[in-house]
Amino acid sequence: MRYLRIYINTIQHKISLSQKIFTSLIILYPILNIYQSGIHANIGIGDGLMLAFLVIYMPNILKKKLIITDYLLFMVYIIVISFIDTVSINGGSIPMANLIRIARHGFYGVVVCIYMPHYFNLQCGKSLMKIIACIVSIGVVFQSILYYLFHKLQFFWLPVEAFAGGEIRSTRMMAVETWAHNGNFRPSFVFVEPAGFSQYVIIGVLLFLFCEKREKRAIIGAGLCSLGILLSTSAGGICVMVLGWAVWLLKALKRIIAKGRIEKYICYVILFLMVSVIGILFFGGVGKMLIYRFSEISFNKGGSSGNQRVLRGILIFFELKPWRKIFGLGLGNIDDYFTQMRMTKIYGDLGEYMNSLTYILNSAGIGGVILLLIVLIRRMVHRDDFLMALSLVVLAWSLGASVFNSGCWLIYMAFLIYVRKNLLKTEEIARSTRR
């Protein structure tokens, strides 16, 4: 075992410049991609830098062995089925808009499945992720202090005219100011939306809870990131954060029962959680906001924000022909399909706006969803607590928000797929050492 530890430590500290660059790009992707790259309005800085990395290191990657994972099978399936569906829906042709969308998903598939196994360094990724998660959480706390104590609304976006995707910065600022004036202040620091902030910082919460060996640092780090999510008032973020803490608490209680004694810091954490929940529900507006956001989800509420994210996708799925339910419509074909079939569009012209699981369900059918669930469930049943918690979080986000192949999704897959690969490698080395 002594030699095993020495070997693992050597692997962890051996990191090349290309790994440092790639790992940093992945961890910073959601922040970099907020701004346009100058190539196209829909291509962010993160996309542009990653494309440059892929081109530069393509000669090296062509010499390396392709690592087959369950996620690779899922991505190949969804890309291939999208080409077939797009051709069938559009009478044998592929519109440029559809081709670009498929290419974008293929680009992210190449990043995760081809480059990530060779260039993403887990130890570096964990450390950087925890640092950045704390920094942006402190930023949200600072933004909240400025607003609640000094009544000053401060923005931390770069002075650009528009964000990636085309949203005008001044329009977003006016919207935030209007919400704040009406008593609904939602800080997000460098992120455009509180949801984006929460989807990012939740990874820091889980890394501190499950991967930080120093107890005090783990609780302080997880507490700081959780405070940032609470202050952002993101309903989905708060629910997912509670899920992460619940998994940690159950695992902690299991260890307590096994040891037959309660550790002092566990008592403090449980007390802190109880006080926080009571304070949120009874002394703040977050509890009312959560109830209101969940009340939006109903078949009687029409095109509410909650219905658009949660129910719209499944309602569209019910309208598909049986064989389309199995194989889907392909990426970006929902509007084309409804127009061709002369069917009424669910909640109007919203395109692909729905949660990720139903987006995959409509794009790749039941087959695509099964392949994705296999990826997540295999990690849930693994002995590593972090993998189980992150898998549950990804599934929860997929049911309530559009996160598939976003910047945060790349980080989720980096830790989900290659933490597991590293663990399997470690177990294999351990078994060979015992022999």
C-alpha cells in the first residue's frame, strides 16, 4: 500500500502545460462563455479558446488511444440519430441552422470524449474549482452587502455591449434594477443569471463536502458556497444544494452509527443547517419565493416559467408519433416538426426551451434518455460518495433546467466520468499490488 500511495501521488503531481491549460479552460468555461468571442454572436470566449486548443493539439490527440466510455456511446447515438431525423423531417436536406446546432453538440462531445481523458487533470481541476467557487460566492456576498446595507446595486460584468447569445447588457441591467426595485434582488456576481451561478457553485459545495479531507476547511468552504446559492435566491439552486447536503448528512450519520459516537463538528453542522432552514423559511423571502416558483408548475398555469422548463418538454413528447417517441426528432427540429405536422406549438414559439432530460427525450427519444440514465446511474451506485451526490445533482438539474452541453455540463462530465476512471485505475493498481 505504501508504494501504491507513492504511485498515486506521483500521478497527481505530474501535470503538463497542456493539461494545465485544458483543465483551466474547463473550470472557467461557464464564466468565459458569458462574453462573445468575436467569431459569432453565439460563440463565447470559452468556445473560441477551446476550439483553438483542439486545433493546436489535434496532431497529438490523433496519436493517442480512443477511450471508450458510456458517455461516448450516448454522444455518438444522439449525433447520429439527429442527422437521420433532420434529413427525414426536412425532406432529405439539412438546414444550416440545424447543422450548426448538431455541430455544436458534436464539438462538446469531442471535448468531453476525445480530449478530456488525456488533458483534464483531476487534482488540478478539484483545487481550481474550489478556489473559483469560493471567489464567486464571496462576490455574491459582497454584492448582497452593498445592496442590503448601502442600497447600492453594483454589477460586475465586463463593459461589453452584448453577451454571448445576443442579449444586450444594458437590457439585462435594467431588468435586474426593476426586479430589485420591486423587492426581488437576485445577485449573481460575474454570472448573467442566478441559475447559472448556482449551477456552477454547487460543484464547489460537493467538492468541499466529499473531497476535502480537512474537516474545518470542508465545512467553511461548503458553507460559504451554500450561502452564495441562498443569497442568489435561485429556486433550483437551493433545492439542489439541499440535496447535496442531505446526501452528505446521510453518509455522516451512517458513519456515526457505525462508530457508535457523534463527532462534535457533525452536531455543529446539523445545528447550523436547522437554524438556516428555519431562518430561510420564516424570516426571509426565500421560503415564499420557493413556494411561489413551485406553484408555477401546474397544467392549469399556462405558459408560466416553471411550466416552460418542467412540463413543456413532456407535453411535446406526448404529441409525437410512437416511433418518434423511440428515436426522437433530432437536435433542433422541434419547431420544424410541429410546422410540418401543422400542430399547435406548446406554449408558443419557444424553440428548444425545456429542461435537459425532456430535451434529450424529444431529440433522441427514449433510447437517448436510457443511455444518459445509464451514465448517471452507474455513478450513483459507485462506492464514491462524491460521484453519487454529483450524479443526483446532475439528474436534478436535468429535470428542472436546461444544462445539457452548457459550460457547467462540461465540468459535471469532467468530474463524473474521469473521477470514476481514476478510481477504477486506483482499484486495479491496488488489486495487482495485493497479488
